[in-house]
Amino acid sequence: MARRSAAGIRPAAPTWFHPRGASLVIVIIGILLAIAVPSYLGFRTRANRSAATADVRAAITSAEAYFSECDTYADATCDGVVRTFDMDAVTGLPTYDPGIELDHVLADVTGANAGAHYCLDKLVGGQPAHVIRPAINPAAPAGVTQLELKGEVVSGSLCAAVGTTPGSAIWAVL
């Protein structure tokens, strides 16, 4: 049924359109958002953690190629070429794989084990990952996990969080 207004005839509002109906739609949208947003944030967190872990895993190959050429994880002259165990694009790990992305490259630079171990880490979207290689002995610093002892990539912390702070007696940023 049409209603008459000052401007002429206009159609009647649909019977389903009512203020209570509009608020019901808003409530349904709110419920859907309450379900979807946490799921999306969890997905994003897992994706960032996986990206950080993948970046660290990809860099291990470059570190091992460096060792196979130089017989150390410290800075060295290998076959007459000065090499650095760091992220320097000219002399460091990116010469083995230009696509690697890391935040820190740490190497054991003191004592009898100088150049024997390294720690690589990456932070992606607030999600950290690191690896200590080669596997270290059970007399490791406090706070080192069993996965780290085995040389596995560990998500959830950076090298500095496991007693490998830059400038410490064990590790040095290179």
C-alpha cells in the first residue's frame, strides 16, 4: 500500500525493515566479527612465526657453505679471499645466497671453541626464531633448551635471549 506525502506517492517501507530488525543484523555482524577477528590474528601470528623459522632455516645452508670453504664460523681469509661471517653483501653470508634475510649473525669468538658455533636469528611481525649450530654440548649456558642443544630452529626467542648477548664472553656480533 502506498503512502501519500507532500512530494507525492512513495512506496511503503518493507515489512521486514524495522528498528528491531536492524539491531538484530548489527548483533549478528558483531558475533561474526567476534569469531573471525581472533581467528585471523592467530593465523597471522602463526604465519609470522613460520616465516621467521623459514628464514633462519634457509640461512643455515649459507652458514654451512661458509664453514665448508673457510673451516670456521669466524671471519677468515679463505683461498686468498677475505670472508666475514655476517650479513655483509660483499664478503658475508649473502655471497652464498643473496636472498637470505636475518637480523643477527652471532659467532663464538672466544676460547678454545672460537669459530666453532654460530647463532642466527630473525624477527618477523614480532615472532622471533633462532638456531644455534652445530649442536652444542650439554654443558651449555643456562636457559638453552634441548632443541637448541640438538641444533634445531627454535621459535619464540632471539639469540640474545639464550645467553648470547652481543659483546658477551661467548658470542660476538659479526
